[in-house]
Amino acid sequence: MNCYIDSSVILRYLLTGDRGLQQARDFDKTGCSELLFIECSRVLQRYRLEGELTDRQLEEAVHHFHEIYEAFHVFELGHQVVKRSAESFPTVIGTLDAIHLSTAVMWMEQDQDPLVLFTYDEQMRTCAHAMGIHTLS
């Protein structure tokens, strides 16, 4: 079984020490969109600029993030993902969440293995359930 991880899981781990990320070790493959790299990097930089992280804390968080990210199977933001993300979804979903869900769906169709979406985002979880995708939170 495969596990698709969105940015909320990584950011909770990096910013609060939440240990939910450890659940990803139970899966055959763990993957994400390259969008995760952009989102997490931007949030970490924003936290530093807003004084929520010191320069040293940012350095440590970025180092941990790169270690985590390198272990994932990363899916590119290619034309097919962009096209699918612009299509209709069964519930209200934001643009970035649509990209994550589209990537997860395409991985599921491509690999034919069962997939679990790991997210702390309630809107994404609701949409995933409406699409028949199992979630972990």
C-alpha cells in the first residue's frame, strides 16, 4: 500500500514536533508532489520573517525537511497534473489541494496499488473521501 503525503503533515512535524509522520514508515512507498517542496519552504521562510523561528531554528528545520523530502517518491507538476487540477471536484477544494489530490489520483491510477492520503487538512480529507480515497490523519 502507498501513502501520499501533503504539506500539512510535514509542517506539523517540523513546526510542532507532531509524530504523525512516523506512520508513513508503515507503507510500501511514500510519495508527494513537488508542490510540497515549494509549500514547506515558503512556510518555513514566512515563519522566520514573522519571528516564529530564529535563523538557527530555520536552518535546522530546512535540514530536517530536506532529509524527509529526499526519502519520498516525488511527482512532478507536469501537464497532466495541471490539467486534472483544473477539472471539477466533488466538494469545495482550494487550488493547491486540487494539485495534491490530482497527483494522488494519478499515482493511484498509474501504480494500481491501494493508496492512502495522509493529511491534516479537513477540506482535502473531505474531498478525498468524496472521491473514494482513504485518508490518514
